[in-house]
Amino acid sequence: MSRKKNWFSNLSIRYKLFASYVLVIMIPFMLLLIIHINLTQNENKDSAVYASHKMLDESKSYLEYKAQAITEVLNFIGFNSLVQAGVTADSLPYEDINHWHQDALQLSRLINQFRYNEDIDTIQIYMRQGLAGATESTEFLNIGKVESMKWFKDFAASKSVFAWLPSTLLEAGADPRELTVLRKVPNAHNIQQFDGIVRARVKPSAMQSVLDHAILFPEAASLMFNDRGDVLSQSDQFPYGTDLVREVRDLFYESSDGVSYFDDNYSMDGKRYLLGVMAIPSTEMKLALIVPYSDILLSSTKARNRIVSIFLLVVPFMLPLSFFVAATATKRIRRLIVHVRKVKHGQFQIALLPASEDEIGELTHNFNVMVQNISGLMDETYTLGREVKNKELVALQAQINPHFLYNTLELINVMAIESGSTDIKRVVDELAVFYKLSLSNGKEFVTLESELQHIEAYVRIQNMRFGNPITLELEVSRELFSCELPKILLQPLVENAILHGILEKDSERGVIRVSACVVKADVVIEVFDDGVGMDEGKLNTILTGQNVSSKGGGYGVRNINERLQLCYGPLYGLKYESTNGEGTRVLMRVPLRKI
């Protein structure tokens, strides 16, 4: 406890005043918010529940009226003597098209007189014989073609004369929002049997308009379903699945009265909902209304948000005054933190911070001196590293393979003896080009074109030496010829490919392919040879210099990799891929810079 007191007492006056302002503002706000939530939340809930009950009851009554109107139409058609006679009539006389057309016209007139009902889109009659037995039409359908379907078997086995089904059960391509009402056409002699079915296809908007009207809250949803759990119609906004529909159906049938079901604490996916279900009289349809509890508390939430908004509007005008002095005092500290972060991420070339004579000034001065010392040490280390690499490069240039120079001179001597001066001139010219490109007038960086000419001269000399065993393929776009890179990068790679790859094959012949492409902001140069390749052990040590042979193969590769990383950073350098007996691929990555 004493530690807490000491901590508070050690705070500056600015922070103590700021804490007082916060308490003065926050305490009344929190009291107002708590009182508002406790007093108004229950009132809003009761009002919303009552409104939901009322709207559900009104929607049920309206749907009952619409359903009764539809069933009256189907009852009239189902008990009409003309229809009962038509569904059982012999189909043989209707092979005469004139006779078929005459009776079809008479039945169509009977059906069409009920077009006054705006909810019904079309009426169709399924019949066992009669007109459909001879020729089907859009209004008269053969019942034999649907007897094997599940909806027909269920309807035929039921004792109900009506069925309310989604049209997709009857036709796979039907509008999923469309509702179908079926009515059995009773047998004229036995009402327990039926000879046909009258089908009314109800417009999707007929029921959906009522369901949409029942939505009083932004996230609420309503739907109609039958005893099977099929969705017959739903509001335009219905983000729930079929599992919910079946669960609602089961809850309704488990209710005590079997007429309605209400639950204002229904839980789904960890959220609270109001769930109301009512049966539509004289039908197998049920009407359900689902209201998220967050919508019921929406008015309370809006009032609470208004209070919070007022608080947020007032605070910005009061708090900045208490923070003004603190911002002035801590400005230099924040600036110092920014510079420390830059140094942390390796940025040492930063402007020196102004330092005063106070404690913060002393800290700033010491930081400036530290950064200057570190930057100087890094520059010195970098310079030493470049000098070491340049010395290695000079050594490499000085030795550019004594064996190669010796063998070339020996070749000149042999050719001078065995042939005319033309061949000697070619060798001497190629050798002159090779060394001219190697020296490059003392430049450290050359173009990619110069490097390609360098390896071409080198391969031509090696071909004259070994009897043209090497095929050099260059697949580099002229657009990349002007790319800048350190000199003598490709020749050691090509030399390794010849001496340690191709010439170690039994045939001592092979292909070296050099290609280049742009990858993002870099140039990737690939040197591939179809030589003997390397095993995994040698491949893992080639860039470390541990596999340096007497021929100097590993030294040049390691030198190239270190030069690239010294010039461009650790993201650049060489990457080797090789398969023993198949060849080696070297990938060189350098930044895309042009001379």
C-alpha cells in the first residue's frame, strides 16, 4: 500500500490534475449510464416483446385470410363435376385433336375464372386419364409421371386433402421462393379416394410481402414452414439455415397448446433471440418470427451511444489543456526515441539532435556521440572489408589461372609448329580480348555485355585447346546488356563448369547455357552445365570454401559470393543446384542497375 502512495506522490502536478479531471468527468458519466441501462432496458424489452407478439398475430391473420382464399378456389375446382369427370374420362376419344381441344378449352375456362385471385400464378390439374392421358399441356398433366416421386407418395398416403409444399419439391428448376398448394380431386363415388390433384402455384410475392411486413427490427427474420420442416416462404432477409427451421418445428410441436410457441431467451450460436411461432388455422403451415435480442435492446443501445458520444465530444475540449505542458516537456524525449529506433534497425546516418544543458540534453549529447562512434567503426569495417576483397580480386586477376595461361601458350606453340600463322593469330587475338576484358581499364563494375564477351572469349580459347568440346549458349535479352555488376563474376563459374563438370564426363563434351531474367527489382543470371554434377556433401560446402581443390575451383566461387554480398547485402549472391550425373545450375542475383 505504501508503494502505491509513494508512486502517486511522486507523480508530477500535471498528472495529478489530469487524474482529477478524468474522475470529475468519468464518475457522473458512469452513474448516468448505469441508471439508464437499469431503468430503460426492461421497458424497451417489454415494449419490443409486445410489438413482436402483436405483429406475429396480425401476420398470422393475414396469412390465414390468403390461405383460405386459395383453398376455396381449389375446393371449388376439386368438387366441380366437370373436373371430376375430366380426370377419370377415357383418353381414347381424345386422340381426336378436335375433341381434345374442345374439352380442354372448356376446362381452361373453368380454371381461368379464378384468375381474380392475385396470389395464384397458375392452376394445373394432374389426372390419371382424360385429356392428359392423350396429350399433356401446361394445364393438364399426367399423374402417372409423378406417381414415383416422393412428394406424391407422401401426399397420397396422407389423410389430408391439402398439402402446402415448396415448388422445388415438384420441379427441380422452380423458383425456390414459390409455394405450391395441392388439393386432391375426390372420386365421385368414394370421397376417401382421389382421381386427380389440383395444383395452385402461388406467386412468391404473395406470402413474402406479408413476411416482410412482419419485420419490425433491422436484423429480424420471418418464415413459413410446413409439418415436414420445408421452408414455404421467408422474408427477404433470412440469414439462417434449414437446421434452424427443423429445430423451430420441433419446439413448436413440443409446446403445450400446439397453437403457438414463444421464447424470449432462445439461444443460437451463443446469442440470445426472441422466437415466436404460430399455426395458421385450417392449414399445415406455421409462421415463425426470429428477432435478435440485440435488436430488442437497440433503443437502449442508441441512448447509451448518445451519452457516450456527448462524453467523447466534451473530453477532447478539456483534456488537451492538461496535456499541453506534458507534450512540451516530452517532445525531446519522443524525438530521441524515434532516433533510437532508427539506430536499432541499422540506420546510423541520421542528423544529430540538438542538445541543451539539462538532463535530457545530456542524454541527447551522449546519444549523438555514441551514434557517431558506431557509424565511424562501421565505415572503417566496411572499408577494410572492401580492401580485403579488392586484394583478393587483384590476386585472382594476377593468377587468372596460371595453368590456363601456360596451356594457352603451349597451344600457341604447338599450333605454330603444326599449322600456319592464321591459327596462331586467332589464339593470340582471343587471348588479348580475354585479358583486356579481365582488366577492364581498372574499373570495378562493368556491364553484363562485357561479362558475356569475356566468357565467350574464354570458351573459344578452351575449345581451341580441347578440340571444340564446349557449346556455349547465351539466352540474354539485349535490354539487359547494360546492367551493372562487379567484373569477373561469370568467368570463374564457366571455368568451374568446364573443368569440374564437362571435362570430367566420359565424353568430355557438353553444353553451357547462360541466361538472365528480371525478377521484381533484381536480375537473376543462370549458368547451367550438363556436366557430372555434384553430390549433396560437396554442394553444401561449395560456398564456404571448404572444398577448395588444387585447381582453385572453390576459391573463385566463394570470392564471387562474398563480393556480391559485400556490394549489395546478404540478400544477394550465389545459389547452387546440382544433381549428381545430370549437371549443375548456378543462380546469381544482383540488383537491377544499368550503366
